[in-house]
Amino acid sequence: MTHLKELTVVELKPLAEGEAGAAHLRRRALIAAQPDITVGQALTLLAKYNILSLPIYSHYEPNKVVNIVNIKDILSYVTSSFQSAPSAGATGGKGDVPAQWRVNLESNIEAVMTLDPARESYRVFQCEVQDKLRKTLEAFGSGIHRALVTDYNDNPRDPKPDFLLTQSDVVRYVHDHPGCLTADLRETTVEQLFPKAVHKKLFTVREDEPVLRAYALMDQEDRSAAAVLDSEGRIVGNLSASDLRGLTEDNLTSLMAPVKVFLAHLHSERGPVVTCKADDTLQVLLDQVCSHAIHRSWVVDEDRRPVGVITLTDIIALWNQ
């Protein structure tokens, strides 16, 4: 099989009407929004389509994407704008929500957009459908999570719609095409492949931590997720910036709750947190992240205490070596 870096985008993510590629990799219409939507509407779209980023069109060119708002941008907005405390004696009822919180949800999406050049959404990473994956893999392995793909292949004057290529697309492709990796690499252990990720200082929060404070700490540390620990230091959950996608005016009170209650309220159907062990193989890890559609796996010891975390960025960086 062609080496992964030499594949083109269209080979990895073919047109929906084509025969090649698994259904979950086939190109889908770009889910994007006009620049007049509100923060609350953006959260609703992210939740509805189970996505982590939302391309925003230009005010002046209706079909041109000028920004891709991602869930970390919304995390920063929430933690900076929702800090006013509930009234004294608040019980967590809907009436206890500060009025400004509702106003914040009705703010224009531009309130979320960042001018920080270090943020991924400040500069949109772009490629063309016939480009080789080499540069995209380098970007994904350095922490970029998505690429905006343009397609001028058939007719430059009448291009096909843009679409997003994500880290998950690449990892799923490798999972479904065994020839991309040698058998030896697939059977190498997590600890051997990711020694720094397996033994690193983790960002964690207690399950009884107020969720808004937990998110504020997450934003300060520039993290997108935290391992949720019980009183014994065992992992019992995963708090992610993506969990904010379920936030609406009707459940703003959930931001007052402890992390454990917040996760149970918004994601009652969620199963146990997904973890792996240092002696699991790369194949086990790939099976896990693809079957559960997750972006990280927490590495735990025999007592289910987290000792590391492996992200899709870590996995793709491995393929750039």
C-alpha cells in the first residue's frame, strides 16, 4: 500500500458516491454557519452533528469560510463570561441563573472568535483535495486538529464544496487499512511507543469540584480535557471541553453543579471512562479510540489511577517519525 504520507486527501476521504473507503470516511457536506448566529445556536449545532468545530462564513462572501470556531474557543468564552455568582441561597433552580449568563448565550458568535495567534482557530489550516497528506500529517502531529479542504479538481470555476479533514479521519483510515502499518508496530506496546505520554504530569479534577471552576482551570492550563478522580485518586470520568456542547438556556444551572453531577445530567447514556494500560498494544489503542469515537485514552495503573494520557495528536505524531 502507498505510504500514508503519499496518499492524497481524496484517497483518504473519497466522494460519497465513490466506491472506495468506509462509509464513515466518505466526504460529507460541510456543516458551517453564517456569521450572525449566536453562541447558543453554535452550541446546538455542535451537539446536533456531534462535531467539535464550526466553520463560520464571511459577512461579505457568503460561501467563504473565514474562521473555524472550535470547542476550546467556547470554553474560553464560558469561563471568562460566566463568572458572576448565583444569588445567595441559590438552590440550583432555573431562576437562580444570573441573567447575564442567558445574555452571554445570546451573544453573537464573534464574541467567541479569538485574536490569539497561538489558537488553532486564529489561522485556518488549509489544503487541496489532491494534496499529499505529508504536510497535513505534520500539522496534525503538532496539535492541529482539522484541515479545511478545497476541491478545484474538476472545474476551478465551479469547485465542489469545501469539507473538513480531521485527526479522527486519519486514525480511522489507518485502523481500517492494516497495510498502513507494519505488524511489528501494531503489536508494540503503548509504553514503548509513547514513553513521555505514559509517564507525564496530568491535568485532573475532583469529581466534587464545581464544574465552572474545573473548566476555568482547564482553560488556564490550556487543556481540552481532564481526568475526573474520586476521593481515592481513581479515575471515574473524563471532563472535556466538548461536554459544553449540551449547554442551553434550560440547563445553565448545570454549571453550578459538581463535575460528577454535570456529566451525569448532560450525558446520562455515557458509559465508563475509556482507559488503557501501558502494556496494551498500538492495535488495542487504535481499536479503542475508533470503536468509542474518542480523542484520548487515559493510561491507568492496576488500581485505575491515571498515569498518562495518549491523544490522537500523539498517535499521528508517531507516524511522522
